[in-house]
Amino acid sequence: MGMAAATTKEWTYDMLESLPEDGNRYEIIDGELFVTPPPAFGHQRVQWELGRLIANYLARYPVGYGFFAPGDVIVDPRNVVEPDIFVVPHDLVQKSTSWKDIKSLLLAVEILSPSTARADRHRKRLLYQRFQVGEYWIVDSDARVIDRWRPADTRAETLSEIIEWQPQTEHPPLTIDLAELFARAHGELA
């Protein structure tokens, strides 16, 4: 999440739609515009490996649909974000015809990069908690940990060995071995 754009203008979703398709990611948090360059190679590797695990789980237990950025999550006209990976409840996607219909997330994942770390850890976290996202994961590939946040949390749960995600109690949790995830993402495993 790069720097906030230098402006005192209060940004809205309608204004965001008028920006050019230039490869940058444009997001708004509390009316403030954030511009992020396209993700780096390592970021994409982590996104792919983690997204593959989540997709396999959702194929087996259809509690929701997974998406990769770009895809606008429009909390309200002053808050529009594009999580790196996000899961929308199954019934909500069935009724949706556009991104504007997405009003609930089971999971939002942001993969840190130097230009996004501060906003991902603070501004987006607070927004996702306020938006009642089931879980918010902040993936630090360099440190090989995931910080997990839930709506009522005041501190992150920092996980370095295993992370489990159970969006519905009638299904078993998705269990991810973090050492293996990061080893694959860093090209240490085939």
C-alpha cells in the first residue's frame, strides 16, 4: 500500500473509477487515496502458493469463493480496497453481478511489501476489523510468519508453524504448514 496521494481531496468510489488503467492499484481508506505499484515477483509467488491452498479447500468445502486482486471490495463510497486474496461467502457470490454487491468477506489476506507494510498493518487492519471481516491475515514472507486478526482482537496472533482457518464449524479447518508454504514460495521446494 504505497504512500497516500498528496491531496486534501476526499476520495470516493466514483472518483476512483475515473482513474486510468495504468497497472497501479488504487485504494481508498476513509476517503484517502492510496496508490501501490504492481506487485513484485516474490509477492506473486507467495500469493499463488497461498491462494492455491485456499482454492483447494474451497473446492472441497464450498463455503465461499476465492479471488485475487484486482477486485474491488467496496465497503462504502469512502473505503475501497483490493486484498491480495479474499474469500466471499458462497451465497453472496451466487446473488452478485458486480463487485459493488460484495459486502461481506470471510477472509482477507495482504502480503507485505516495503511499500505496503505500514498501511496493511494499521489502516487496512482497522478497516477490516470495522468491516467485520472474519479473519485478516498479514503475510510477512521475509519473516515467514502470518499475523492473524479477527474483528474483536486488540493484538495480532503471530503464527510461524501452522495456521488454521475454519469459516464454518460444520467443516474441518484448512490447516496450512507455514514452513512448507514459505519454502515453496521461496523456491526451496519443488
